[in-house]
Amino acid sequence: MATESVGMLDSPVLSAKQLEARLRSVGAERYHHQHPFHTMMHEGKLSRGQLQAWALNRYYYQSRIPIKDAIILSRSEDSDFRRAWRKRVVDHDGDAMQEGGIERWIRLAEVTGVDRERVMRCEGILPAVRYAVDAYLDLVKNRSFLEAVASSLTELFARDLISLRMDRMREHYPWLSDGLDYFTARLHQAPEDARFALQYVIEHAKSRAEQELAIGALQAKCDILWAQLDAIYFSYVQPGWPPPGAFRLES
Amino acid sequence: MATESVGMLDSPVLSAKQLEARLRSVGAERYHHQHPFHTMMHEGKLSRGQLQAWALNRYYYQSRIPIKDAIILSRSEDSDFRRAWRKRVVDHDGDAMQEGGIERWIRLAEVTGVDRERVMRCEGILPAVRYAVDAYLDLVKNRSFLEAVASSLTELFARDLISLRMDRMREHYPWLSDGLDYFTARLHQAPEDARFALQYVIEHAKSRAEQELAIGALQAKCDILWAQLDAIYFSYVQPGWPPPGAFRLES
């Protein structure tokens, strides 16, 4: 739980509007749209190798998303909830009609120049990225169900970041343009998912203590996203020392 | 499992000497004695603030050690093993006769200038340090018992690092000299513990596959130690950006 929230547990319950404002303020402060690695990406300052390192490492996150959502599915006893939430598993794993987000991410990685098999073996992924992503699975398994749902609310902030990213990628890395289908799909998937999860949190966080837990879970998720970019920046930008065994930029 | 080890599973069983040599070579390559943060420490290049950040963050690791050992205790059905292993919990938690390693680490942190309550609240710990340490708990909970024991074998390499560190700390940071009791105790505790665990691994890793799992577990543990220092270096040395909410150096 966030340190700031201790002592607030006796405070009055927030209105739906106030709770939403608090959740949005977590994003403004902690979401990874402000991370220096993203700033470099959007200013066209990343090399092809650095984009490879990013695509390769972020694949581990992408590959765990439907597992994370399956854990949440497995914890719900409500058929309506499960029916709504399972869309996320389909979005990432695909179905007979269309490929899923994982396949689209692999294509992005391929366009950067990392081959498919290497991506899928998760070879050379930074241990720190793995620990952060695994902490996300741990959160959805071991915290309350409300917190597991609330941790997905980073999707409230995804649309703006993705549309900026797509513009800047087309501008600065035109050779990447064929790899952007993942983001195109997320432009509408993320806001749909966020609306459902926000509604759920507002309805089910009835006490102030529960509201603070939900806010803390969103903050924890922001930390998990941020830590992945810290690790990538540390290894591939500055000081530029990948740990033993990790992917290395071609010199 | 380490990528290198795939394909070796049909290879002949290593002799006790060969297995020990392989384990020691993991340390030579991956143990954190070579991490640039330690190099700076030993060359006297860290500021007091950077040593505070290190002591504060490493406290989270120290605080989880007896929990990690209790998990291993809880997984053993052998009274002799448990009797031998519980020494580790006593070493870190202390008893009526003497304080334990956690208390000694808090004193080290206090000597750097962070107050005891702040240390114990784990306030401002880097999320990436937390994820790495929690990955260690996950390893001892979820991998085989042999791998849980083998992951402790970083203690084979601890004595040399600790004696170098104590010399260099007295030389470069004489104001820290009153805080070194933790290391004094570890100088004899770590080698005792390592001897027992090495013997256990040699006796119980009977097939080549098991031997490779043990080697992989030691490698995984080295990665966990290394990732903690990467996170500290990233936030407090270069580029020097602690994530939102983390401890900040006084300017």
C-alpha cells in the first residue's frame, strides 16, 4: 500500500468522481509516458539496436499479459465478469478470425531486426525486466481481487501514449511503419478495457480503505512499467552495461 | 534453466570436483564482486548519500534472508537438515545471547546516517530491488528443493568480497568503521553455510540434469544480486534518476 495512504483509512469515502480523479493523478505522476527512454524514443534518438532491445524485452511483458488476465479470470466467481474479462485473453492470444497482440508484437520485433525464434525464446531478456513482470503476476495472484482489477487501470493512460508513439515512430523511424499493428489495435482495445475496469473499481471499492488499496495497486503497476524502462535504459543507453548473459547491442 | 545447459542433459554426470568447478566458475563470471557499483565502493568513490542509498536498499534483501531460509526449512522433511539449516535463521534474527545480522545491518545503515525507523519501514526502497529480492523468495518457494539449496551457494564467494570490502571501507570511509559488525560476523558464517550447502548439492544432484539445475539456480541467484546493484547504480550514480517515490540523495 502507498505510504501516503496510511492514516487516510478513517477518511470519508471518495465520490466516484473523486476516486477517478485520484486514479488519474497517479497516472499523471507515475505512468511511464514520462520515462526518459520514451522521451528519447519520441524524439527519434534511439538507435535500431536500442529499439531491438526494447522490443525484445517488452515481449516478455506482452507474453505474460494473457497469463495475468487468466489469473484474474480464475479468481472471479461471476460469469458476467468472466465473460467481459476474457476478451482480454482473446485480444492478446488471437482466435480463428484474427491474430492476437502477442503475434503483432513479435512482428514489431521482427521489423526491428530480431528474429522471431529469438524473441519467443525470451533469450537475453534482462533479469530486471523479468522480475518486474513477474511482480505483476504476483500482484494479481496475491493481492485482493479488487487490487488485481485496479492494477489494469494503466490502460486509462495508454491511448494518448500510443497515439503519440505511432506518430513519432512514423516520423523518426519510417522503417518501423510496417510493425505498428499492435498499437493500432490497442488504440481501441485499451480504452474499452479501461472503461470496464474503472467502472468495476468504482462500484466495488466501497470503503475508503478499499479505495486506497485500488489507488495503491495502480501505483504499484505504474512502478512495474517504470522499472522495465529503467532496466532497458541502464543496459542500453546509459551507462550502457547489460548484465552478464543479456542481449548486447551490435557494436 | 540456463540456455547453455539445454542439450547437456544427456551428457555424463559430473564428478564432485567437476561440479564444484562449474559452480565456482558461475561465481567468477556472474557474482556481484565485479559490479561497477562495488568497484566504486572499493575505490572510495561513493558519496555518503550513495552509501545511504545502498544500505537502505540492501536492507530489504537482508530482511528477507531469514524468510527465505524459513521457506527452505519448511520444505525439508529431514530433521537433520532442518537442524543444520536453522542456524541461518538464528544468524540473521539473533537470539537471547546475541543480536542477528538484520540488527547489525540496521546499525550499518544508521552509521551512514539513515535513521532506524526509516530503514525498517523500507520507505523509499527501489521497486526494482524489491522485485529482484522477491524473485529470490519465488525461486526458493517454487523451484525444486535442490535448486533452493543451490541458490544459496553465492556464499562460496562471499568471504573474499567481504574481507576486501572491510579493508577498503576502513581505508576510504573511516567514519563507517563502527558499522562493520555485520561483515565481521559474515566472515565466518558465510563459509560454514557454503560448505554445508555445497556438500548437500554434491550429494543430492545425482543426474546430470539435476547438476545443471543446481548450476542454473546459482546463476539465477547471481542475477538477482547483480540486478539490485544495477538498480542502485541507475538511480544514484548514473544517469542518477531514482523512480517516482524512491529515496533521493540530498542535493
